[in-house]
Amino acid sequence: MEGEGVLADHETRRVLAQSFLGDLPREVLDAVLANGDRADYPPGSTIYREGDPPRTLLVLRGLLRVYMSSPEGRQVTVRYARPADVLGVAVLVGGPADVSVQTLEEVSVFRLDARQLRAAAQRDARVSWALAEELNRRLYESLQQTAVNAFGSVRQRVATHLLDLASRQQQPRGTLVASVKQQELADAIGSSREVVARVLRDLRLEGLVATGPDSIHVLDPTGLQAERWSGARGL
């Protein structure tokens, strides 16, 4: 539609200002935006696969999951990305990563000009320092994820396992549904069925999930993802 590009550009610049890139010099931002473009994806899309050429993406809308796969097909979540997050910062230095990226909701991203960003980092200490700070944040997020997996409350572990399981089972354009019984969920996270049932009841009352005999529907992926980091209300 006429004018749609202008609106998208306004949204991109607004979200860019909220990201760590927002503090970069104006000429750098103009350069990385000039040759970039916006892309929209439905839920269940794999927008980056292991071995694909490096890309740097600014998340405008939605929730994405970054994960690694074993040769046997098992998966482990590396991180979740939300609006104003930037994917692909590490590949600017290290090259292609052994990860894939999946959309859990309708997602909009802006594909930044990675070559311009890399060149700016090589010649401007302000840019390279901003990238270093972002990589440091990603490291701390990985450490926090490890801590949740090892020491998280039952609520945190339930939210983590449900979102990971539903993500692995999601079909293109499909909803997020974890095919799991409550006892299986309890066994997977090392808790009792009764405790897990109470957590699921609370999540259901809060509108985050809907439960069935053999499946759990994730109604609010972003809200459930936030539970992974909320230690105050855990059991």
C-alpha cells in the first residue's frame, strides 16, 4: 500500500532508538538502515538455519526463539528475542553460528546492513564498544539461563519447559501447543504432579495457558517467557 514504507521506517527508527544501537552516531545508523529491509513472518517460521550466511536483525514485533540442535535432533534454547533486541551481533565477529531462529508469534524484523555495521566497528571505537557491551549482556543472559535451568523455581522451570516443548512441536503458522501430561511435565522438571498442577492452575487463571488432558496450549508466549526470569513468585 502507498505510504506503508514510510510507516515501517518510522517504526523501525523508533524501535532502533530503544535498542542498544540507538546510542550509535547518526551517520552509522543511517548507513545500516539504508540498505536494509523489513520482513514479516507468521508463527512457526524458521527464519535462520544453522549454516546460513550471517545476518543482523532488529526485532520490531513478536517473540523469537534461538536454539541449537544435536545430531540426534534434540534442541536446546539459547535465548528468546523480543522487540528492540538485535540478533546476529556475535556473527559480526565470529561468522556463522550453529543456531536456528524460530518465530513463536507473528514477527516483524528489520534486516540491518551487517557489512556497514562491521566496518563502522572497525573504524570507530564508539561502535565497537557498543557491540562489546551488547555481547557482554548476551553473556550474562546466558549465565542467567543456566541458573534458571539449574536453580529455578518450579514456576520458572514449568514456564521454561512448556515454552521449549511447544516451540519444538510447533508447525508452520501453527499455535503453540505442548503435547504433555501433567505427570510427564512434573517428571521432566523434577517436581511432583500436585505442585505442577498448582502452577498450571495459576498460569491458566492468569491467561497464560489453557490446559487439556494431554496438552497445554500457550496462549501468551511473551507473558510465559517473562515468567522464566521472575523469581519472586516461584514455589
